[in-house]
Amino acid sequence: MISLHEPEFHGNEWTYVKECIDTAWVSSVGKYVDQFETSLAALTGARFAVAVVNGTAAQHVGLLLARVMPGDEVIVPALSFVATANAVSHCGAVPHFVDSCMDTLGMDPVALQEHLEATTERSSGQLRNVRTGRRIAAIVPMHTFGHPVDMPELMDVAARFGLPIVEDAAESLGSTLHGRHTGTFGLLGAMSFNGNKIITTGGGGAILTDDPVLASHAKHLTTTAKKPHRWEFFHDEIAFNYRLPNLNAALGCAQLERLPDLLRRKRLLAERYREAFSLASGIRFVGEPDGACSNYWLNAIRLERPDINARDALLAASNDAGFQCRPAWTLLHRLPMYSSCPRAELPVSEALEASLINVPSSARLAGPDA
Ligand SMILES: *Cc1c(COP(=O)(O)O)cnc(C)c1O
């Protein structure tokens, strides 16, 4: 079976992890946590990166720092992994699903603007959903399969409605739009280093921000809000144990060193898929949007005519033939716990759900000589 996506450990992973064990610095503090954060900030151009235990935790804390409160609504794309909505729920808030674009696979700024104009009103300085009466607190764009969303347009809409943006950049380490790294456009961004992502720390995530106050609060909230002291245990707010262990950060440091080579080979693989599928009728290869440089985390094709039965027939045939292909996620509003959440019309998300197929995307598939 050729799997959908495999991690690669061809660099200093073993050396760094062994050093953690040899020195007994395996847990919640250690030099690799600091090094991983510094390297991530340098790579993304964010002023600060705070390493955390996984991408969902990063998104959760990002939303809290953007002042999402219990009872609020948060705008998220219906086409996303469940964690995007779960992080909203963990704040006691309610996801409000909006539609995506065909070309970016991410949140559609034009549809969002029209939806907000039609369904919200501003009262005493707050944006409210007129149907539910709830405050709308933030917008969460997600960079699907590594392809950057149209952030400049979304930031315009967000500014017009006075909403902060918390980017779900879980899938897009290494992806840029007009030269700027995904996850650094919004007030805060969240990344994931789960085993299936472009690089992995086993499990892990990071919060990105340019704001020094938010960055230090992110660190504080994710490390039990302990006031630094030589012996006293004093904690000044209800916080989380969302720390990334040094052991995992060591893996991450080694993985980051290999990222440029990974990205190069993933682009080569994407190019080969593009050529191969240019000959297939009725199928389009999903390429990077204009102005974007995608990490091509997961390569995707889509059926020109959305048809869930045709999609499933293709999935069955490819999996039978030993190629692990996958559909996109079931749209979030179809999941039982999110079925009664507010939502916009979702015609493009529905078409994408019935037409997207992810194909094997491990960098090693670019070939032994790549
Ligand atoms: C992977 C992923 C997450 C969550 O990351 P974890 O590290 O698995 O918690 C969030 N959003 C999206 C879109 C993802 O793909």
C-alpha cells in the first residue's frame, strides 16, 4: 500500500532525541523547546512562536487570546478538519460555518462579506448574528491541504466588521502568499506537527503572533500560569498544561532542518501529478492559488462534475489498487454535534466535498534521485 502521507526521519532526529534521554531533559522544559520556538519564528517571520502540545491546543489558546468568550460565535469554514470547530467549542463558543472558494479551497471572502451583511447587525460596538442574538467574535480561515487562502481579502472583510482573525495554519507550514508565511497574517496563527503533517514532533503545535503581550500570555496560559519563582507554586489564572515536551521539540528541531528539502521534493511530486492528470478528462489537479507558494502537503484532484458516487468509485478502485486515497472531510455541519450550528449557504463546500480526492503525497514519492 502506498500511504497517503508518511513522515521522514533522515536527519538529526535520533541524535537530538537521544541527547534528551541521555541528559534526562525529556519533559516540559529544555533547550529544544526554546530552539524549536526560535527556529519556527525565524522560518515563518512571526515575531514569536510558542510551542504547544498539539494543533488543537494552539487553536484553542489562540481563540482565547483573541477574546472569544462562552456564548460567542466564531466564523469557520464548513470544509475543514473537525479540530477547527472543536477548538471553538472548547472556548464555550459556537462555530458558524461559511463557504469556501473553488480555487483556494478556503474561506470565500466575497461570500463571507455578503453573508455578514445579510445576517448581522452592529449594536453597542459588537457584531451580532440577528438570528441567534449571539456576538460574532472572530474569523478562522484555514489553509486547506497547505494551499493559502486569500488572506488580504479576508483581512479587509475582517477589518470592515471589526473582527480579529485567528488562522488555522495547521496544514501549511512552509506555505506563503505574496512571500508572507501563512499563520502570520492574522492576530494569531496555529500550527500542527501531528504525525501526518508536513513535519512532525510526534504530536505538537505552535501559536504564532507578532504581539509581545499575546505571546507572553500564550506561554503563560499554556504552562499552568505559574509565576516564575525559585520554589513557590503560585498560579494567577485558570490555565492549561499544553506544554510541548522537550523530547518532542528535539524531534521538531531535526525535522525543521530538513524542511527546505522536503518542500523541494513535494513541489516536484506535485509537478508530476499536475502533468499526469493534465491528460485525464473530467479530473483537475488542484494547484496552488495565484500569488501563493504552497507546501503541497496533500496533493488533491477534483472531479469536474461533483458526484459523490463517482468519487467513492474512484476511492474504492484506487484503494483496491494499493493507493491510499482519501476524500476531503465530511462537511462540519453534517457532524451530529455541529448539525444545528448557524451556517451560510454552502454550495461550493458541498461541491468540493463531492469532488475532492487526496492522493499519496509523501515526499519520497518524488523519486530516489529527487
Ligand atoms: C491537523 C489539523 C488540526 C489539529 O492539529 P492536531 O495537532 O492534530 O491537534 C487543526 N486543523 C486542521 C485543519 C488540521 O488539519
